[in-house]
Amino acid sequence: MKECKYIGLCSICCCENKPSLFNGLSEDDFDELHSERKEISFKPGEIIFKQGTALTHFACFREGFAKIYYERPEGSNILVNIVGSGYLCESMGMFTDNIHHLTTQALTTVKLCLIATKNFDALLRSNQEMAIELISMKNKQSINLTTKLANLTYKNMAGRVADVLLYLRNDIYKADEFVLNLSRQDLADLAAMSKESFIRTLKEMRDAGILEVHRDDVKIIKLRELKQLSAN
Amino acid sequence: MKECKYIGLCSICCCENKPSLFNGLSEDDFDELHSERKEISFKPGEIIFKQGTALTHFACFREGFAKIYYERPEGSNILVNIVGSGYLCESMGMFTDNIHHLTTQALTTVKLCLIATKNFDALLRSNQEMAIELISMKNKQSINLTTKLANLTYKNMAGRVADVLLYLRNDIYKADEFVLNLSRQDLADLAAMSKESFIRTLKEMRDAGILEVHRDDVKIIKLRELKQLSAN
DNA sequence: CGCGAGCTTGACGTTGTTCAACTAGAGTGG
DNA sequence: CCACTCTAGTTGAACAACGTCAAGCTCGCG
């Protein structure tokens, strides 16, 4: 990991997966945004943003993983996604009601930079390229949300569990074998089902030789069959 | 309904609920967008945009209702929302893959204006106000999608049916009594359940005196109890 | 009058949740 | 080093929720 071209371990300029949103910025604009950042570190379990509170900063992830979820009044959560290095957490409160609509919680030690929304707003108003890029980001997120909606409402348990495993493989750990930093409840919240049902379905897949699972170690053995289950 | 300040029955300038997106435009910009519009009329059942096809135009609704839904490979659909006068249909393909991700189908006779995406893009690049407004729109849509996701995955049937009825009351027909222009299957697709289950749940509410339902005529009698069911 | 599409109802089976008991491993204090 | 406790994970059985299938109904239309 390279050092920040100014000082510190900034995620805006030297994170391995630097957010594309900043690509179109002029050097002056970039410097200003950069100088205003705050580098913060969170421990596992700590809340980074809390649903319902005022939206004052965005986060730019450098290191570690966090889960982003929607808290329902009755206690059950919907885990919307897992995010890591390079993720720009800009929420849905921007230009609407200025509150956080989701809770972001650290799963591991998380290092990130915070950027005040007012700095961000100012940049957006003066920089078309960045606004366009943001619209593009928003649209991709909406596409994801829409397919998630379709999958969670119409697939059976096996399909939903398979989707979760494929999501972890493809988007988070980027390997066939990985060590979870999510609890079983988190996994169930990703698949919109009860913890017990998730465990049972996982066991069936293990018994069928599709996976190897020991506590938090997961290894995907038969990717084809997993994809088949996902496709229903 | 007033006439277009130029010619025709344009939904961009003289629709009762003119989209806020155009508020910040200069007169010149507005005139150019306006002169490039195409006024089109659709009959009930006609497809306005088809999921998977190239995204070349946006639609600006003047009159009538349409349903917007996600088509699943297996045949079941998810009805994302019902739209009417003043709705700007700009899809999620913009600045991403340039395809339609949802199908839009006329429920009644629909009159709208089509605007080529390239004209729209050009405006967005030269007009910050409009870009900001679009980001705001996108965020509101994402908030809606997120709560929909939570409601459809965790509420029981009574709650989901109540949600659909409240949605129709509050956002579409804006009255306690209305005549549906949706089939039972459409309503079930809104609530993410089978047609039979929707009908059964509707009957229970009728038997409980919460609603009056005769074919396509719906009257909400006990709003409080309906809201109670929605809250679970 | 008969036909057909959409609506309605009932019976039945499947799927998934809930509840409760049990287990494994990690941390703590004697 | 061994109990003890605590938390997360696992398993089973009972139950409720929901979908599916099949049959009958209603209304508009030829």
C-alpha cells in the first residue's frame, strides 16, 4: 500500500481501489477535498453511520469490511451489502432529507476517510463530470437493489443461500475459499430468512458435496451446481 | 388542462404535474428540449418500454396510468410501481449499460412525450441544477426501493396487501374510494404473492368490514385498521 | 344463448418459521 | 488445570403461512 501523497493513510488518493468518482476532478478541487478529509479507524462492531441520524459526512473506505443494513422497527434487519476497500458510502439522504437511511457497522477493523457533505455538495455543483459519475453509481446501485428485490421475493431458500454464497465469492472475498467475518445471523439477513433455515440449507449443500463448511471457513467445491441452485 | 405554449399537448411544459427536473433550465435550454420532443399516445396494454431493449428515449407522462415491472425469466413479475401524470421515466440504464431494466406498459390510454437520451445527456452536462435534481430523484427512488424490499421480505400477507391498498390510496388515486385499472394478478405482483392469496386476504379484509370491494370498485372503510395491519 | 377471460373459492401439500433443547468453543476465575 | 459460564451455532419437532391445483363462478361479448 502506498502512502498518501500528502500525509497519512488516506483512502481518497491512495487506496488500492480509489473511487472512480474522483477521477474527473481538477488538481485544485482534489486538493481541497483531500485537505478537508478526516482519517478515522473503527473497531469491529462499532457503528460508523446510524440509520435515522443526521447525514453530515460520507465515508471513503480504505481497509476492512463493514455491513450496511436496514433496521426494521421489529428488530429484524435486512443486510443490503458488505463493503470494503474503495467503497464510497454516500447514502440516499443527499439532496433529499439529509438523514442516514441505513446503518453501517464495522465487521473488522475499518480505516476510512470522512468527507463533510457540504464539501461534497460544493464539488458536485461545480463539476459536471463528478455529477454524471455519481448518477451512474446511483443507477448501478438501483439495478442491484432491483435484482435483489426480485431474487429475495421469488426464489426459494436454496436459491437465496446460493445467491449469498456467490455474492461473497464474486464480490467480497474473490476466491472459492474464504473465512467469513459475518455471523450466521448476518448471512440469514442477507438471504432474508431465519438463522435456523440458513444453517439447515447450508448443511444440505454440505451434505450434497457442494460446499465444505467448518465454522467460519467456507470452500466452494461445485461451483456449477451452486450456480444451478441460484438459477432455480 | 392548458395547451402547450408552443403547439400540441406536450407533457414537458404544460402537464398539471410538470416534472421538477426541468425547473432549473434556462429558457433556451428548455426550448431546445421542448422542440425535440415527440408526442405519442399508447392504448391500454401496449408496451411503452421493454426490459432488455436499447435505451434511446425517456418518457414524460401527461395523461393515463402505466405499470412498471421487472420481468423474471420464469414468468413471474415484480410490479415496481404505477405511474401517471408528471412522472419522468428515466430508467437505470443511463450512464451505465444503456438498456431498459424494467418494462413499462400502459394500463389506460397513455399520452406522453418522448425525449431522446442524447438531448438529455447534453443538458445534464451543461446544467448542474438539473444534475443535482436528478440525483435527488434517484435517491428518493432508492429510498422507496429499500423500504419496499424490507416490506416485501418481512411482512406477512395481510401487511403486504394493506401496503398495496394504502399505496393506491395515497399515491395513485388519492381518494378512499377508487376504481382499479389493475388486474388481480397485477395487485398480487405488487404485493409479491400469488393471485389467489391476494384475493383471499382481500376477502378477509372485506369480511372484517375494513373494505368494500365489488369487482374493480374499492372503498376503504376503516383506514385506521388498514394502517394497523400494514404496521403489523 | 353459449363462450371465454378473469375472478373466486376450497382442499391440499410444501415451505419456511418458531420454539426449545442441545453442543462446541472461548473466556474467566478458582 | 479444571469447572463454570456465556455466546454463537446446530438440530429436531410442531406449527403456521403460503402456493398450487382444480373446480366453479361472473360478466361482457359475439
